[in-house]
Amino acid sequence: MTNDILQNETAQPVAVSIVTMGCAKNEVDSLHMGKALEGAGYALVDDAEGADCIIVNTCSFIQSATEESLQAIFEAFDLPQVKEGQGKVVVAGCMPARYGDDLTSALNEAKTFVPCSKEDDIVAVLDALFPQRGRAASAHEAAPLYSAYVKISDGCDRFCSYCTIPYIRGRYHSFTYDQIEEEIRACLARGAREIVLIAQDTGRWGDDFDEPSTLAALMGALADAHPDTWFRVMYLQPEGVTDELLRTMAAHDNICSYLDIPFQQVNERILKAMNRTGSRASYEALIAHVRDLVPGITLRTTFIAGFPTETDDESQEACDFIEDADLDYIGVFPYSQEEGTLAGRMEGQIDEDTKEERARDLRAIADSISRVRVADRIGQTMEVLVLGREEDGQLYGRAQCQAPDVDGVTYVHKGAPGDIVTVTITDTLLYEMEGE
């Protein structure tokens, strides 16, 4: 037996902490990296201060996300063990994918960079950084996971003029049913009662297979295979809202009657400049059609305020649409000028104060509408997935009309985390609900 092998058998396992920035898709990527590292004998820890290696899984979709990721990286550099040369920082995810070699000189304290496309190689990357490492005796028991995100595809082919995703994540590709099913079974083994299907463009699932399939076929098969599990789909572009999908949702009680359809704007000129299709009339018709085929469905959308060349009248058109449209939730974001995008190079950029003012106007209308829509649920009976307890012991969860992280929670008075309980809504406060 060689000295290297003896050393590896007696060495302490490397403790790794993964810091995740950005959206739910990054959370899924971090989960996959963590599972691979645990399987290879690394020890995952929650506290970055006690870690031999800190992996910062970055987001750079918009400038503010890049700035938050940079802050997390600098905080990792400032950890005592890193400053003393005992800890190593790895920068992964969207920033290395977007900025490439430019990061090497800007963040020279990082030991290496792992873009999205190389995250599957994370074990080999860390093996190279810790050649004499030991192996953890056993992986720590994973915490219960009552609601879980599962990616069904990656990449995007739309090339909206304001968006960096195609340059970060590459071209669109669907994951197979078997890959998705395997991921779901792993989540169910950890106690998941809700599976949230996500991607950059969920509505395209299956159209790139040799034998094309559809999102409706996927959701129907999953709902039939797991009748006691809620399924929810997010990030569905307007073109992906098909009658087949709506009928599948209506036919399955365990498919949440909920759609998140980003409109971004309603003015045809601005939508064309965004490299998107649609109009106020077509979106109003789509909303009415969805509600006709799936009565009681909850609808969310997002809007971008202050896109280049947007006039006051075009901004007001968005306000009028939000005020009149039959929607439940509306997310609003000021336009972010992103390097490398077509919109970022356009003439007619709008100043930050004006963008923020237009976003505030849209949010004010959106909040007033959502407050009324949520209050209208008082007296309704609905199922709630219990997710946990507040510090004071108050149980909380989400109903099918509430998506993770964006639509508030429902406070309940019975059950335990992981239970699905039936309650009557007795009170609301903006997005939050209370059920008994």
C-alpha cells in the first residue's frame, strides 16, 4: 500500500459549504453538486466559516444579481480560514459562464472557476484542489424537503433582446422523462409533497426529442404516476400555454391550477423591440381562454418597466392593462441594461430614476389588485401544504394558489410539516392568508 493511499485513509474529509445565489434553477444546480460531492466522500456543511472549501454558485442574470454574487464571493474571501490560506473559494455558475477569463484577473483569490456547463465535473474539480483528502465516513442525513424544485430542461433559444440567459446557459435542451422521474423520486424520498417543475422555458419541453413530446404529456404522466404529490409548473411563456396543457391541468386535482406567464409588456412596438410577440389584445384573449378551460386558476405575470425607448404613454398602457386584466399576481422589475445584449446597445436608454418611478407605479397597481384578489378568498375552503413553523411556533404553508417565494404563505393551526390539511380561509393581509 502506498503512502498516498495511507494518507488518504487517515486524512480528514474535506468540509464543503455551497452558497447559492439567484433563482430556483441555481438551487437545483447546487443540490446536484452537493449530492455528487457527498457521494464522493466530501462532507457538506451549512456554516461557511467551518468549511475547507466554499463554492459560491453565482447568478448574473441582471446587474443587481451579479453585484449580490460578488458580495457573496468577497464575503467568502474574508472568512478567517480563507485569509489564512487554509480555505479555498470556488466560483461556480452563471458568472464564470458569462464573463469567462475576465474573472480570473478580477477575482484572483478564487482557486478556480466552474461555469454552468462544467458543474457536473465538480468532484473532479475539488479532487484536483484537495489531492490528499480523506473521505467522510457517511453522508449526513438530508433535511426533509416538503416542496422541491426539479428542472425539466436547460438553456434557451428565444434570445429576448434584454436577456443574457442564452449566453450563460446555452441553447435549449430538454431532460428526458427518465431523468426527471429519477430526480422526482429522490425528492419524494426526502419527504417532498410538492414538485415544482422549472426551466428557462418550460413550455418547450419535449419538442427537441427525436420523437417530440409536450409539457402536457409530461405533467399528465407525472401526475398519474404520483397521485398524492402536487405538481406545479413555472416560467411558461405565452406560446407554451396550449389547450392540451390546460385540459391536462383541469383533469388532475394534483396539478396546481396555477400558471406563471411572463408578459413583460403589452405594447406591440416595445414587445417587438424585446424580440417577443404578443399584444394587449392577444394577452387579454389568452387570459380569458385560460380561465374558461381551467375555472378558478391562479394567474401570475411579470412586467419590465422602463425598457429602452419606452414612452410615458407606453408605460401608461402597461398600467392600464394591469388594472383591467383578470390577473392574481404581478411581479414588476425595472429594466436592467445588460452588457452583451441587443437591448443594452440600443439608443434611447431610460434614466434610472424614471425606470424606478415607472416600476413603483406598476407595483402600486399590482399590489392593490392582488390585495383584493387574495381577500376575495376569505370563506373559501382549500388544501394547504404545511411547510414549517415560525420562531413563535406558528405553523405555515402554501395553498395551490401560492407559488414558492413569491405569493406569500398561509398560516394554519393544525397539522405538522409535510401534512396537507384542509382549511377555510378566515383572514388575509396583502399576500398572506390565515386558515382554520
